Amino acid sequence: MGQLHVKNRYRAFGLNMISDFTLEELLSGEEAKAEIQIINGTVPSEVIDPTGNNEYIQSSKNEYLLNIKNIAKYYVSDGNKIVVEPYLGADFAQIKPYLYNIVFEILMMQRGMVAIHGSAAVINEQCVIFTGMSGAGKSTLALALKKMNYPFITDDVAYLSFSENGSIMVRPGFPEHKLCKDTIEAVGVNLKSEPCSYSEQQEKYYLSVTNGLPDIPVHLHSIYELRPAKCNEVTILKIEGMEKVAALLRQTYPAKFLKLFGAEAFYFEKLTYISENTSVYQIMRPETGFTFDKQIELILKDWKDK
């Protein structure tokens, strides 16, 4: 497979990792005790006391087994270990997407974290998350803010952890933006001068973040749900009460996914806590055209007025 090396050290999501595999998308790690191991090995045939299973998955409170035919089997346990058993002849380029997405998502769930589908940036040393449906403009806002020297935290998924004093923290994710060419150019980023790669499958460019990515979790200040609408101008509306919980539920895993892992009650409790301790807004924007500059203008004005 050509991707095996002896104990590479990486850092992602504010955690130190040690891996049998070369994972060039991750930042280099520290010579510190690894909190997560990624092992090339043999996975168990089943999990103990499963809470859910289907053709591809077996899961319990502390174990998760995923079988992707002809690619790899993945085993996640106790929030600190991932075992990958590649199928003979499998291409590592096919193995990584499952590792970076569903497998890491389960690992973070086992560690008591909550996932919000969105991109995040730092404003005045606090985190703001942009969430919404695919194509709403989450990644666009994060890139535009990065161009304005506001640090980038994560793209696609924001993992939230909870400190002992009750603070809600956002974990730094993969050091890259994923966007279409026209969006990148609209923001004013020159692809020829930026380190990037292109995914034909997703039809997106991956822009590497080479500086300014926080190394540790950042306190969550607010969440903005982006909603394209039949309107002519950008508006921001603060939402309250149970509508805040509803907005967060729209932007996390489907109920059937959470049920498979026995995590429905846990997620509802945590999302309720987040809604009670975080400002949540809706940004309504026209369905067509680029309005990220106006959105950022209103967001920064909103922060200045606080």
C-alpha cells in the first residue's frame, strides 16, 4: 500500500496522535504522550453488547466497527484507539476518506464531543461557527474571514467539547479549506499562489492553511445558521428559546444515525446546553450571487455592538 511508516506523530482537534500510517493532511505532532493511536492491524469480528448494527456497522457505547467491502475494516474503541485493517490491494487514497470522516466522527463522539456541521473562525479571540445546508456559504465565510486575518479553525465539521467549568470549546480541525474555484476567486484568493490540491470526486480545491490555525480549543461565542432565501438583501435575526435547539438539531447528525449509537439523549442534552449558553442567529441571504462581504460586515457590526 506504500503508506505505512513507524509511528508518525500528528496533531488534530487539539489532540496528539500516533499513527502507523502517513497522514499528510494532518499537522505534525509533538513528542508528547499520544492521546489517540491509529494502528494498522486486525479488527475484532464483533463488538460487545451492541446498541445497533446493520450490514456495514456494529456499535456499542465504547466500540464501533465499520466494514467497507474491498477497502478496509475500521475499529474505534474508548475514544483513544483506531484500528484499520485494509483489504488486500486496497488503495490508501480510498481508505483515508472513511478514516477522516465517519471514523474520526465516532472517535470524537466516544470522547464526549458534539459535532455541528459547519465552518469556524476566530473573532476577538473567540469562536464563531457558520452552519447551514450544503451550499449555504459556510466555507466561503471562513475563507473570507481568513483573508481578513481572522484565524481559521475548521471546515465542514466543528467538534465541540465541554470543559470542567462548563465552557463550550471548539476544536481546531483539518488545516484546509474546501471550495469550488469560482468561490475562491470571488473571495479574492489566487489559486496559483496558494498551496492547494484538487479533488475530481468532489470538484473542489483543497486550500492548505499554513499559518494562523489555533493549536488548542477556542471558546465558542456564537453560531450563525446561513439560510439562502427569496430576498434581496442580507439580514441577521437572533433566535431564542426552543428554536435555538431546533436550529442546532438541523445541523448535526440525523436522528437515525444517533439512534444507531445510542446517542440521542446525550446529543439532545448537549445541544440544549449549547443553546442555553450561546447566542444563535440566522443569516438570511439572497439565493444567488455572492454576498459574503455584506454578511461579514453585519457580523462584525453585531460583535462590535455587544
